Amino acid sequence: MSYLFPNYARDTIDLIDGAGSYVYDQNQTRYLDFTSGIGVSNLGHKNPKVLQALAEQTNKIWHSSNLYANKLQEQVAQKLTMGKDYATFFCNSGTEANEAAIKLARKATGRQKILTFKQSFHGRTYGALSATGQPALQAGFYPIVAGFDYLPYNQLVPLKEKLTDDVAAVMLEVIQGEGGIIPAEKKWLQAVEKLCKENNSLLIIDEIQTGVGRTGTFFAFEAYQVEPDIITTAKALANGIPVGAMLGKVELAKAFGPGSHGTTFGGNNLAMRVAETVITEINQPTFLSAVVAKGNFLKQELSQLIDQSDKVCAVRGAGLMIGVELDSPETLYTVIQGLKNQQLLALKAGKKVLRLLPPLTISQQELEQGLKIIRQVIQ
């Protein structure tokens, strides 16, 4: 018997070690990791600089209450905001960051309604689950939080119809991750930003999976030339140490005064020390341009499979966040199992999309090795 709730469909392999782009199971079988712990280990496993930062902080204070000043939090916030006028709230996860964003949007605007999109994923707690446009994930948990409407992604007319003066915010992912690696169209996202400003509604961009360099810019929205009012991030922010953050424009800060929102563990010293190192390593032009180059190579090579196999319908994504749409859920299951048998780990997204999220530090040789395995299994 297991002493755990069965809420995860767990594989039998138990990953007990990792180094760089590889992980090792309980039998010491080595796997090329194209999951990064679902977009978490962007700097790879046991990254030396991350290890050093963590080791240094373990010899200092690990946790202090948020009732006291925290220089580390200030330093990380400054690096996250990249010189722009945002204030930062630190928490422990992506879903917590989105909960904070929802609360801030409603409190700052005095409005209640929030518009999100079908196939979106924003988390599992009640507010974040209610923002998620996937009824299957909400089943069994009704009543969910009221005030959310779900619109078709990349369509402007439905948004115009719903964007009334009671809308606090529009909340979206630049690339829908769990929904099937679906990128926003640039003109659409720019139009969404414009409509929000005209309606005095806030634009919340969920960068939980797309942020911290995953798509080739530090935040994915940077490639779209938009400026959200609220940004949420987590997953890769501390390369596996739990941390999340919500960034909001400084004029919104007065809505989150003392006692309005909080967390016990959010912004703890261990997470902040590692997050500072991660941001410093990733938010560099040379690092990000390498992600773009590797992502373009991976996407171009995989796109050839559209003509080579009737199982492959489309290839999409940006940077090292790539989705391969297959012809059926059954094919997807077979491919993921086949990849595992060939010692490559990959993920699903939506019902029939193979999701590839290798570490951003993956080498060209490792990318080519992974591509070879993917081709063999699909063909």
C-alpha cells in the first residue's frame, strides 16, 4: 500500500539523482531529461553556481519572519523588475502568485470580474483553479470562486463583448502550457493590452512556465512588446527550491498595505539566495540568445516530422518550450512510453501534445541525441 493520496498518476521510476541534462532512477538508469521537472530546472540539475549559493546560505539564517527587513528580498526584487516600476510580493509557488494577482486586481480596481481563456492553466488552489479555463479540472470542486468568464484564446471579438466596466483584469499565458503549447498571436496580445488600458482593466500575464528564460527572453511577453500591469512567475525562479513571485506596477502597491496579504515561508532566505543566482545567470544576452538558437534548431528539426510521419500534425512554441501535436491521445501515450524506454523523459500537454522542456543549459550534442530518439520513436 502507499501512504500517499493517489492524486498523481505516478510512473514507477524514482528519480534519485541528476546532473546537467540527465537524471538517474533507483536502478541507476540514466535518462536525458526533456522535462526539467516541468520547466523548473532551467539551469540543469546540480548546477555548480546554484549549489554554491545554496551551500553558502545554509550556513546562515534559513528563514526569518516577513515582519523584519530582508535585504535578499530587495535584491531579488530589483533584479526581477529589471529597473522598471514594479513592486514584488514573494510566495512559495505559481498558484500562490496567481492568488495574489487575483486579490490585488480586485482590491486595486474595486471591480470583481476577471476574464481568462479556455485551455488556460493558472493553478490548483480555489482562486487559481477558478481562473483556469478547463472544466475537467474544476469538476468535483464546485462551487468555485465566482466572477470568472472564459473566452476563446487568440480571438478579439469575444473579448470586446465581455470587457465591460466591471472587469478588474484580463489574465492570460503568453504561451498556454498545460493547454497544449499554444502561443499568443502578437497582434492579438497587443490589442488585448490596448483594450485593457482603454477600459481601465488590468492585464495580468502568467509567466509561471514561460518565464525565467524558457522562451528565449527573460519573460515571454518581452517578445510581444507589451507591458502587463501584473506579472506572476515561479517554477524555474530558484531552479527547484520552492518560490513564486507576483510583480505589480508601483501604483498598485497602495492596495496591498500591511495586513492585506501575506505568507509565512514566502521570500525565505534560502529561496532568495538561489533565486538571485538563477536570475543573474539567465538574464544575460549571451545566455538568452543561446536559448533562442537551440530552440530554433529544435523546432526546425522537429517540423520536418510533419512531412515524414502522419502521426505529427504540428510543431509550435518558442525557445526551449516546444509542443509536438500528434494525431491522437493514444499516439501521445505510446510516444511518451517509447521515449522513456529509450531513456528520454518528456511530458504531455493538452490531450495529444508532446511537450518538450529541456534544461536551458542543454548542449547541442544532447539536443541532437534527444532529436534522434524522438525521430526513432515517432517514425
